[in-house]
Amino acid sequence: MKRPVRKALSGALAVMTITGCIFSVGCTDQSIALAGAHEPGSDSSSVHQPLPSQEQSREKYFTTDEPQLRVLTRLETEATLQWVLGPISFPATAPELRRAGFARVGARHGVVSSSAIETHASAVEQVLQQVFADEVRLELLIGCEPTESACALDFIQRSGQRAWRRPLSTAEIARYHGLFDLCTDDANGDVMAGYRCVLSGLLQSPWFMYRVELPHSDGVFRGYAMASRLSYFLWGAPPDVVLLDKAYAGDLDTAQGVRATAQAMLDDPRSRAGLRSFVSEWFRLDRLDRIRRDVLAETSSEVQFILGKNATLQPWLQWWVHAAKEELQKMVEHQVFDVDGDYLDLLTTDTTFVDQKLFDMYRNTAQAGEYPSSFGVAPTGDAIQMTGQLDAQGFASAVHSPNSPRRGLLGTMAVLSQLGKQNETSPTRRGLYVMRRILCLEVGEPPENIDQCKRPEGTSRRESMEVHHMCTPTCSGCHKQMDPIGFALDSFDTVGRHRGTDDWGFPLDTSVTWTLIDKGESTQVPFNGLRSMSEAFFALPQATDCVTTQVFRFATGREETAADDGALNDLTKAFVSDGRRLEGFLMHFVGTDAFRRAAPTTDASAPAPTLTQVVEKVFTPACGSCHVGTDLGGLSLIGDERLLQRLRAPALGMPSMPLITPGSPEASYLWHKVMNSHLDVGGVGSRMPPTEPLHTAELDLLRAWIVASESNQIGGAK
């Protein structure tokens, strides 16, 4: 009796896992190295010639401290499945690991667990069920007579090239052809079972799940690796046939070739989808899908529906999520592709894009002492004017009036609804969100067991927070950076409606003096409300620097390190010299070493890190909540002329060991504290920072400075 197709598939995939790449070893053998190369030749057809066998000698590939494989993000997975199979409905998956705000960066550090593999396999099977239930669609997908002997081979090569973003090797083609025959036999000669097995295997392979992009021995990405790198960056999707042809022909092996290709890609409508992928990650638009706000409901039954743990989105909430995303996405698309102007104009522009409901909501502005208008209330104000025609999605351009409290990115629902509570705003979380997304500024994690002052009664929410957060230096160091931004936005409720009172019914006060702390220096920046704050941010160099930093993170899938400082400075100069046009900057960026080359291993001839860099990159963002500007725990890490002296003194928690022993991290108590090995050497207390550990880049910089400080004269904070 024949085995069921599902059981045959499981056994066949197990054999393929044994004979191919194994997840636990990272698939770093010579077979993966083939993905970095292109094979020269005259054939430039849509299906390229198979790669040589794995045993054939290949040139050496670049070795680097930077992990070279990263898992496809959810957005990348969905786009790649659609490239292989056509339109699909992709099942929901678990939240992704994010680093530096990006799932693409988190994917480099994540681990593909057995449960994650099972979840992916289940999602693939659900998607294939959609495809194989539609005979017309299936016929188009196979593209030839399914029962003909050559059809299966052609299908394996075409589908494999699309799924894996490079041609399959001869051995891989043979293995999948064997899988096709096995599954067909097990299904009593039903060739459709064979085609389904092939797709299931291709889409569950590490070659599909990972972005395998290896540089050559000189550190440069070329061929199919560059095609994949370019395509996921500019289109948010895998390379098409034209791009793979360019990789095959060697057109992507030079900076000039990459830039010329990028220009054509940016002229393609798919670049708008790529920009949307970037914006979605940059501004964390994925959070909107999980937001439940009872203020969005107009009846008690709707409140219960919205707050229900497993409730699906009801029509009103579906509209709100869609409108919030579309407004921000259309604003950015318009500025980048239609206006092609200064990207930072998005902070101060009065132009936006709204549908009729959002237009009505924005027309209404509350007077002092008034609560926000309920959704669906007839508009009475004139705070916004429609200026364009409705598009196919029902959106049109509009302009905020001079008397409107809104403007720019910060005035959108997508930004104003981030990190709020069910029926209250959170000035602290709003402030942190804006700092991270607009200015790329960080604050340290809050320490444990803080003695906070009691909130006074009978005061506004702002007055209460200022007493609660500012009464101790431990708290005020961070909250004076975050809270004022949130207070300036307090004239908008938790879903972005304008209001005239705070959450507790008290009059609003949006006039603030914000403390900007960056690179160890503190600056006072005054503003009053959203419009004034947008103008202030427009003038800050941190806003410009942040654009280039966010592009770098998204494009390379990694966090910047001290070794990237020079490259980032050059990128920012190029961005500014071209009028801060994002489209022009993207084309410039792909031709630079920052994009074309892998992050190298530590270069012994490179300049040693300085204490100034450690203060800017580690102490201020990671330790600023406790040790910058205060003397908590007997240690101030503020970057003054006495910092080096303090670091070389005996540790308070372990007097027999200095905080820093020049040249020896293992003999430095500070290193043990951040590595959580302090108890092993006789120390006390908890790891530092006490909540989130230092990132890899921060640890690398700190260790490199300790090692180098033995042979370098380092005075003060230099």
C-alpha cells in the first residue's frame, strides 16, 4: 500500500536536510559560497546554466566578524513567496526579533529554532494549499504540460532560481528531481503531488529561509549576492530575471554597474514597494496591527470587541489601521518620488494624504478644555483643506491650514498612536519613540528598584509626572530627554485626535525645554507644541544624521559600529550636498563601500578606539540612566577630564580589581560587570546595565578600547 503524500514528503525532506545544509551548522560550506559568485558565459536566458558541483574548486571567500547569513524577515518572506507563487495570503507569525529598531538587523542575530522551522513549514503548507486549490493558477505556475518528462525538470530550475535567488547546482536539480519522482510514485502516479513536494522542499530549504549573500575574498559583494542585496534593499523583494541576468553577465561587479542598475530599479514602480518596506520598519508600522484602543469604539459592545484578546479587527478599527499606515506611507512616497526634494521637509510640511473619514477627523480641532470629537461626528472646523482628487484607494492630497495644530510626520496618526495605553497617552513612550525614529538617540534602560517620589494629588498629569520622574537624579537623567517631547505632543490623544485637555481633564501645557544629550554634550532646546517642535528638529544635525543611519541599518542588516563612523560621516556629507534627496542618496549609497563591502574583521593597523568614542557609543546611551551626570554606585561615567582616572581606580564592588586594567579586559571589573561574569571573579550585585545587556557592537568597542589603552596615551576623555 502506498504511503500518504504527507508522510512521503516528511521523509524526503529529512533526507534532503541530511544531504544538504543543516540549520545548526549555519550552511557555511562550499555550497553556500557558490551563491556569492556568477558564472560567465554566453547564455543569458531566464533560467541560467546550473552552477558547478560543490566539489569543484572555487576561490576563497571573505572572512569577517560579521555574521553573513540572516533569516528572511516576515516582509521579505511574503514578498519572496509571492514572487515564486503569485498573490498569496500569508499566515500570521510570531513577533520578530528587532535590533536597532529593524527586523532586518534582528534577523542577523536571531536563531532559527525547531519551533520556528515548524511554524514556517506550516505557513508554507497553508500557502501551497491556496495555490493547489486553484487549477487555473496552478496551470500558469507550472507553465508546461505537467505530465511531460521535461516539464518537471524545467519547473525545478525555474522555481528553484526564483525561490533561492540564484541557479541551482546540477546536484541540487538531480536531488529535487528525485524528490519529484518519489512523491509522484507515492501518490499513485499523480504528478501534482510531485510538483507540490518540489515547491514544499524549495520553500522550506535554508536556501529560501536565509539570505545567503557572501562577499568575495576582497570583501566585495558581486554577482547573485549583489543582485539579492540590491533587490531586497530597493524593492523589498527578491531579484527578478533581469537583475539575475545582470548578475550572470557581471554587470553588478563594479560600483558603476551597481549604480546604473540601481537607477533603473528606482525608476521601476516596484521601488515604491521597497520604500514602503523601509518606512514600515523605520516607523514600526507593524505595531498598528496589534493596537487595541477603546476610544476607537462608539458603543459598549464595540469596546468589548476591540479589547477582546483574540478578536479580529472590526470594520471601524480596520479602517483606522489602514488609514494611519497609508497617510504616512503616501506622504513619504510623495516627497521622495514625486517632489524629489529635501527629505527633512517631511517634518515641517503641511501636505498630507487622507481619505474622507480621516479628513473629517482632522478638520475638527478642540478648544481649551474640550475633549476630542468622537469618530463619525460631523466636521465643523477648517483645519485642513482637500487639494487633490481621490485615488483608487480613496485617498487624496490635503493641506493643513496655518491654524492647524498638525504638520508633517509627527502629526500623523501612525506616529501619535505609537506606544500609548488603552485610553491614555504615554508622554515618556512617545518621547522615546520620536528620539529613536527621528533623531537616532538612545537612553539607558531604567534601573531596578528605583525609589520614586509619590505622585501629588489634584494636579495635571504633566505636573504629576514631573514630580514623579524628576525628583531623583537616577530618573531625571533619562526623563528630561524623553518626557518633554511627549508633553509637546499632549494636545493629541492616544489615537491622534486633537484635544483641549489632558487625559485627566486638566488644561494642557505643551511649552517645554527639552534636554538634548548627544556625544556626551547637553543642549537645551525650547519649543511649544507639535508645530514648533517639528521646526526645531528640522534644524538639528541629528535629524540629518539619523536618515543616513537608518538607511545604513536597513540596507546592510546590521548595526553601525565605531569602525563605520568615517563611512557614515561621508554618507551624510553626500546626502547634504545633494539637497538631502532620498532617491538620489539611495543611488549614491549602493555604490559605496558601505553597501558593496562586508564589515571586515578587526584590522590591527586601524586606529585604536578612543575613550571619547566609548562615551558616545556605550556610556551615554547604555549607562546614561544611572551613571552619566550622577555619581550612582560610586561611579560617574560622564565624559569629563577625570573620567580616565575614575575608570582606573579600584572597583567599589571589588576593591582588589580596577574597573579598567589597560590591555586586559579579563582583569577589568567593568568588563566582567557588562559580561555578567562579575560573580565568578568575586564581585557583587547584578549585571550592568541591569535590564537590557549591551549590544554586540557596544561590547566590541568597549573591549577594543580596553585592549588598546595599554599601548596608547589616552588623556581625559580623548
